[in-house]
Amino acid sequence: MLADNTFKDEEQVDNGSIRRVLVVDDSRLQRRILVASLKKWGFEVTEAESGEAAMEICNQNPPDLILSDWMMPGMNGLEFCREFREKSKESYSYFILLTSKSEKNEIAEGLDAGADDFLTKPVSSDELRARISAGERILRMQRELSEKNRIVSDTLDELQRVYDAIDKDLVQARKIQQSLVPELSRDFGSSSVSLLLKPCGHIGGDLVGMFSPGVNRLGFYSIDVSGHGITSAMMTARLGGYLSSTHFDQNVAMEKRFNRFYALRQPEEVASLLNARLIADTGIEEYFTMAYCTVDLRSGLLKMVQAGHPHPLVLRKDGTTEFIGEGGVPVGLLPDIPYSQMETVLEPGDRLLLYSDGFTEARLENGEMLEPEGLLELIEKCDSKHSGQEFLDDLYWNLTQVMSSEYGLEDDVSATVFEYNGV
């Protein structure tokens, strides 16, 4: 029963977030006293004489607040509280146990079952009123948190839908980017060019390619656009058009002569033309490094321009190696840059490897970069019988075995290998 300091009729509480109260007690008298007082406070009150009856009510319409006696026949208040918490996952109700128990271990047992608070019989009106007010504050905070969690969940779902749409577009973009390299290996007489392109994401900023305007004349390149992702990939698509292997009239590395055939421009001229085009395009901040080569298959004469790209590597037939080139300035970085080219002669059996810094700047397990010396070690591990595409696949596999498992592939990896065997 309520203690002597019962509620006054005129006293009302702010019902706030608590509207519906369930009173559970096997004592009809105790229920009547509690129900009468709660109704005076303006609450909607429902009664139950047992834990089983209370569970049926909660299953249909969970209340905001539950006042339940601990000691009841059948399902007691503790068992009712535990089952109620297990079944009410979507909404939260404040649960107060009415008990004569005051031992700490028994209170701990009630808290473990899911009770929020306790009131000792006989119930003090002031204390009950204070506990309901405290429960109301907690319920309000809990429901605000639930609403915020719902908003976060809805936002995450929307972000997931957006991500899925972007991911779908990126998959298609990767197919488009792969179409810029229609063939990974091609024979030119007894010689050949093979290509490797491994983006670190769906799409990348590396580009490799080759083209031949006629017998014994060949051009091939390796390009690395600054940055990563969509912007870089869009730039590679543009460069793929500038260096098209199928549409010679669009290829800046070629010029038509006597209105009859196409000839290869000098590599230094190609770099200057590409630089002028990028500088002229306002709003474009990207630039790219490039190694572009032409070769006369009859003589083995190779001409090359290096524009900020890693130094190409000559692999001689006799097993010696040589990094060539003088560095140069990236394309699209500064206007009116003079580019110069170098020449070397390849002998039958020699190979030339163009590669992006995705190789030499790959992070190793010790945190250091691979560097050119590490690249040579990877090449030494390649099967000596492998050539062309098999050689590049072997080289990339060796790279994956030494790079850091923590960082993985941080940059696009690409390479072009030219194997000279005469005409």
C-alpha cells in the first residue's frame, strides 16, 4: 500500500514521454491503490494480476512504464521482467520492481534481469513520483537516441544505395578503360610488345599502349597520370584517344605524308604536342609522366623521350642491365617545356622495359620502397624461359610477394616490355 504521504488530487505530473502505465500485482487492493493514484496523475493505466497476463498485454501493446510486484505466484516479477526484455527489442519501456527486498545481491539480480529501478513497499508517494519523473527523463533520452539511430541507419542505407550505384558505374568504367588497351600482346615480325595494367582500385591513372603505322615502324609508351581515381581515369581516356592504335588521324604521334601513308613523329615532338594540348585546356590541373619510344625494326634503332617517368630498363641478351634516360619534366606541368630525346641501338634478344612508379614505390614489409634496385631483384626471380606477357605476369607476381600486406597495392602498376628480335 502507499505510505501516509499519498498524492493530492490536485497534483498532476507532466506526462511527457510516459502516457501508458501497466500495473502488475496479484493483490487487487494494491493494484486499486496504485491505479487510482496514477489516474489522478493523468496516466492511462492497465492492470494485470499475474506475470503471464502482463506478458499478453505487453505482446499486444507495450506500455511506456511498468510497475510490477516482485513476489507473485506463477511467473514472478523477476521472471516477467526478464521475458519482457527478451521479447521487446524494438521499443523500450521503463520497468520498476515493487519489492520488500533490499539486499544488494537481490537488487543486482533484478538489474541483471532488466529492471531499471526499484521501490520498496510500502511505496512512498514522493519517491514513486520522483522515480517516474526519472524514468521519464531516461525514456525521453532513450527515444531520442533511438530516433537518431534510426536516422543514422536510414542515412547509411541511403549511402549504401549510392555506393552500390557508384560501384556499378565504376565497374562499367573499368570495362571502358580496359577497352583503351584492346590487346595486351602483339607481334611485329619477330619482335613483340606486351602490356601490363593493374589499377589499385576499380579504375586507375596508368595507361600503356602500342601502335604501328606500317611495316618495321613501331611506337609504344607507358603513362602515369597524377593522382588516382575517377579524375585520373578520365585523363587516361583522353590520352587513349590522343595515342589511338586504331584511329591514326587522331593520334598525335603520327602525321600523314603525301596524303598516302602515316609516319611516326619524333618522340620529343610528341611530348611537346601533348604538353601544349594540356596547357591549353583551362581547368585541368592533372599532368602525367611518360616514356614514349619509337623503334626501327630493321636496324634496332630506338628513340625515346622521357618526361618525368621512371628510367626505362634495357635488359641485354648477355644478361647485363642498364637504366636509360635523363628524367625530363612531366607533360602538362609547365608551358613551352623543351623535350629532348635519346637514342640507343637494340640487338636481337634485347628487351626494353617501361614501367610506372607503382613498381619502384611499392611499400615493402619493412616500410621501405622497392626502388630500382629492388626491381632488378624481382626481374632476377622471373623464370628465364618466360617472355612477353608471361614475363610481365611473372614480374607482377613477384611484386605481390614482397610488398607490404598492411598497405597492399597503393598505386596503379603498369609496364610495357618490348622484345627485339629483328624484323
